[in-house]
Amino acid sequence: MSSEDYGYDYDLLFKIVLIGDSGVGKSNLLSRFTKNEFNMDSKSTIGVEFATRTLEIDGKRIKAQIWDTAGQERYRAITSAYYRGAVGALIVYDISKSSSYENCNHWLSELRENADDNVAVGLIGNKSDLAHLRAVPTEESKTFAQENQLLFTETSALNSENVDKAFEELINTIYQKVSKHQMDLADSGVTGNANGASAPNGPTISLTPTPNENKKNSGNNCC
Amino acid sequence: MIRSSTISTEAVLVPNERVVDTMSSCNEDGANYSVLDLYDDDEEDDNVSLLEQKELLTTRELEKAKAFTSLVMADPENFDRYGFSKKSYFIQQEEYDKWLVEYSRYSERRKKKWENLLSKNKINLHNDNPLTYPARNEELKKFVRKGIPAEWRGNAWWHFAGGQEKLDINVGMYDRLKEDCRAGAVSAKDMEAIERDLYRTFPDNIHFHKESFQRGEPAMIQSLRRVLMAFSIYDGSIGYCQSMNFLVGLLLLFMEEEKTFWMLVIITGKYLPGVYESDLEGANVDQGVLVLCIKEYLPEIWSHIESSYVNGNGSTGQIPRPNPEEQYLSRLPTLTLCTASWFMSCFVGVVPIETTLRIWDCLFYEESHFLFKVALGILKLSESEFLESKSQKLFRQYSSYTFGGGNDADSSFKKLKNKIKTQEEADMEILQVIQNFPKRLLNPNEIFEKILMKKKISLNSINQETIDRGREYVAMERNRQRASSRPQGKRN
């Protein structure tokens, strides 16, 4: 039940974005979760890459589509479409590098500004295998996560520790939100809505496969 | 490193006589190019037929082809002549070897033709690495499009891009910049970003990879650092932008450091203006131009993009609203998340290395409009795959709805077609194809012969002027739209 799959036999499709400073291990988290691979020397990511993995919750096949992008600040200018339709996000920092943790605040507001209000968010302290170099205490991040209502996990893409757990928790949270919403909305269209970029009055989160974007104005001004 | 003096392909690759006989009209006085090279050679068959390929894929051929790659390499089994790992997630060793046999023969044949072209123009081969080339003309352009011999590339790129002219008016500058770097002129931010990317540039290339037995840093890593740092202080409005590491890395495999530096100046200033600036606006402008080109030349993909700009709420049956005038220029389509990096890296890492090199040959000869052609060519080639995945999906949905399919299901099929596809799903399909498809373009001629050199295909009418005008228009339009939407507040 893993690996890249191109099939369309799924019930729900969740778009999840990875964000965080350059070099914190976003690409390796992606490859660990979707292909169970890790590269000690991976290439710097430019532009956007994504991969998928299908999981099952409550007998429903959920296809998680994970997006990864360049961490360098200036790339925000070309990735405004990155957040379109995302129902989940993982903000990643490196536990051995305090500046990458301090920037999480910035990433969080970047996310809040661009993504759907209902987006489920997790905070990930990656490189937990570098315990001897730890610069960010677990408790501190935990508090930050609680204050901001984020899920929190420390992971190691290198030795796989907690990687699946972090993604699964997030996917579960999204699923809960979506099914609650589905119930609220009763039966309006099982096949989901097309999220045309300019659909102005859609519900904040559609019953899937994806949420409607509700930040039309900010989107229109993007550059 | 590819150094011409150490390379003689003739020594390792004996041309196949049969091919030479049929492909070239050789004669004694050196006018030894194919007639097809002189005239419209769109249909020239530089690939051997399938049957022949099979026949030729003998052990002997393979050994020969491997020797072709072993000039600089300790491990020709696994690495190519440039030091890149042959295998990738998308390409198997077997597939690679098969292609290599074929492509080595192609390269050898092309090189002979180049030699003849140069000698016809009385240009000295200069120990198998000519320093100059004939004046620009259609014939030369065709030669470049069919690939510059690998051993000649460094000098040829330098020549076509006008590197020497740039260097001549800046003598000594690179050395001064290096000194300034040593004196601490590089900003902490750029330095950190550069250091982080040094080993993340070509981890799959032995020249950029530090083996556990190595003591110091590989020389290539040191050069990469020096060029990027020098550039960051040379052009403060750019500093260091990720993706420049790929450009410099590849250039360093073909030319020395100082030349690499000036080539980077030419790429970032002349070919891709504004693309690497701190707001990447040039990159957005180029993507806008690409979108306009798609609109004109690739209707299938355009219709997909367009549908994301009208109120495509299919399941509730709302009537699509007209599209605000060219909104897609300020609010670029999702597809550009992938294609932006194609331009920024000039296709390094986007397509397999030999295809990248062929693109670079043309980039330096024909300038940036060629990148647009390649992007459109790749989209064009992947279009069928994209459509296929779309129809497969429709078929599956259809089968499940009709319990195995019946004859009378045609109308329900049509209904479904409108119903099942959300915009996000469609975006995903197209992105998935576009992300992976180019990585399998092992054989450059796949795209060069089928798309880029075909006169029939209309995208050949794109030239540098079209692109320059497009850039001007898109930049203006984006400014205008930004200005008019500013009062509403938020930007993203």
C-alpha cells in the first residue's frame, strides 16, 4: 500500500503541501513517505515536485498527493499556485538548526495567508537522528504547536522514525474534517466540486476530493 | 571533465561503414556532408530502423559504446562520459545501454560532418577542439540543432554565446571578485545558501560527489563555490538563486572557471533577464509567455488551463462565467509550478543529460526562444500521454458505473465525462505526466527530430522576436493587473 501510483481507484484525494526552510529535509520526507527512500545527498529542489501514496481509512481509499517545493525565500514568488486546493500542510524544520525553527512562524503566516482557512497543519521537527546536535528542545516546539493548534511530531527521514506517523496523523485529521463537513452538507454532490480558480461562493471546504479555495482576492493579486 | 585533448572518439568508435555510405555523399575534396544536410533534411533518418537496431545491438557494439564513455571514467559501467550516473529512477541500465549504442553512432556520424563543414570553411580543428566556427547561417544552425560534438562543446558554447567578447571588456574582473570574496564580501545569507547547495547540485555525478576515501573537497565543488560566490557579489540584485548551481555545475564540466562565470553572466543577463532576481518576476513573465504560446499552439492543454479560469463548477451545473481578461497572466496556471523550473535550470535535471546538452547547444546559438520551443515540444509530446491517462480514467469510471460496460452506455459516458473530473484532479493528472515524462527523454532525437526540427509543426514559427515581444507584453500586463488590484489588499 505505498509507492507511487498512477491509478484513479481512490475515494478521496488530499493535497498536502510541505513547507519550511531550504535544507530541512522536505524532499527526503516526501521520498521516505511515498517511496520509502532516503538520499543522503539529494538535489536541491527547484520548482515543485510531488508524489502520491494511497492509504485506507474507514474502508475508504485516500490518495495523498504530497507537494514539495524550493525552500529559498524568493521562490514564494513563483509558487503562489502551490497552496491552491491544499487541505493539509506540514511545516518542517531541522531540530539541529534553530533558525529553521524560528522561521516556522513565518511559514505559518505564509500558509494562513495563502491556503484555505480549514487547512490541517502539522509541525515537523525533522532530523531527530541528529540528537547530539539538537538545537531545538522538543518541549518548546510542542508548546508552539499547541498554541497554534498544530499537530506535532519529531521525525527522521533518514531512519524513518515517525515519518509515516506524522503523515498519517495529518491525513486522519483531514479525513475527520472532511467527513464532518460531509455530514454537515448532507448529500450535495458525491463527486466533489471542481475548484475553478474563480469560483467565488463555494463552501470553505468541499467534500472532497478537494476544498474550494476561499481566498479569491488574494489569489487574484498573486504574482 | 571533458577536455578535448584527451578525447578522440575516432580511436574508440569506428564508424559503421554501412551507415556512412548511405548517409553521406563523401568525396575527396572534403565536401563531405550529406546532401540532406544542405537542403530540407527534416526527414533525414539519423536513427536506424528498428530492425537494424536489434541487429546491431551486439556485445561488440555495446563494448565499443562503453569505451566511448570511459574516457575520463574509472567506472564506465555505471557512469557516463560526463561523470553522471547512467541509471535513474526513470531509466534502466538496459534501456540506457541500448540507447547508447545507437546514439554513439549518431554522434560519431555527426562529428564527421562537422569536421567536413569546418574544413570546407578552412577552419582549423585545433587538436579536435576548434576555437572558432563559420559565420551564422542556416546550415550551421541545422548542424547545431543536430548536436555539437561533445568534445567541442565548451569552446563552441563560449564562441556562440559571445563569451570572449564579454571577457575582453572585463579582463581581470573575475580574479578581483574572487579576492573580494576571500575578503568577506559575500553576504552571510548567500554564503549559507550556496554552501548548502554545493553537494546538492550533482550528487549523481562523480566529479561533484565526495567519496568516503577522499580527503579534501572535490575540485569541482571548490570551483562551483567560487563561481557562485563571485557572482553573488557581481550582481547584487540576484545574489544567489537556487538553480544557478545547476547551470554553473554543468558549465564547469565543459569549460574552466572564469569562462563559466561569464557564461553565467550571459545566461542570467541576456537569455533569462529578471528570472533570478529576488522577486523572480522574470520567471513569472516567462511563464506568462509560455502560457500565451500554449494558448496558440497546444489547444488540448490550453483547454484544460482555460477551464480552470472559468467558473468550472461542473457538478452543480453553473454556467461558466467569462474569463476576466487574461487573468491567467497574473494568476498563473498550476502547470507553471512545473514549467518554471524548466526555464530556471535551462532543463538541467529536467531531461536526461544528453538531451540537456542538445538543448544547450541551441540555447547558446539561438538564444532563449529555443527554451520555449523545447518546453512546448515536451508538452506536445506528453500531450498524448496526458490524454491517454484521461481516457483511461474515464474508461475505469465508465466501467464501474456500467458494471462491465454495455452497448447503450454511450450517453451515460458523456454525462460522466462532465461529472467526474474536478479541476484539481485534472490538474493532478497533467502535472503528474508533465513532471515525469521529460525524465524519460533519454534520446534527444525523440524531441529534436519529431518536434523541433519538423517544419510542419507550427511552433517553429516562434523566434526570438516573438518571445521578446511576448515578454514585454506580459510584463506590462502583469504590472497593469497588479496596479488595478492593489486596493483590494492582500498579495500572495
